[in-house]
Amino acid sequence: MALLFPGYHRRYILIGFPVFQISFYFWIYISLELVGRKHRPFEGAANDVPIWQMNRTVEIDIRKMPGEKDLPTTLQPKNNIIYND
């Protein structure tokens, strides 16, 4: 194609590539915005961050330091999901 139309590749780079690049970035931005609005990582759903388990582990470790004996139990998963009891 470049042999039949000299300078074709320069016009493609100047015109075609930025249009593709801008539309691609716009698509990525919109996709991430939509996913980010629907997903709340700390609400306790199956795929969320196990914040309750992390909180309980830190609490147990802090209570062990001064030698406290009455410690809360660790959270155990039920069907591979950790629920806050």
C-alpha cells in the first residue's frame, strides 16, 4: 500500500492512530468507572477484602501482647467465605 501511495504511512500515523488511541483510552476509562461504581470492596460479599478477619487477627495479636487469656476466636470460613459472626 505504501508503494502505491507514497506518504500513506505518514498520513495514517498522523490521522488514524490518534483517533484509535483516544477512543481506546476512552473505552478503558469508561469501563473502569463502571466497574468501580458497582463494586464495593469492603461490604463483606464473597469476593471482597476479608477486612473482618484481618481486624480480628490484629485484635487477637494485640490482646496477646500483655498476656490476656480471654481471646476472641478467629473467624472460620463457611463454604470458603468468611462471614462476620
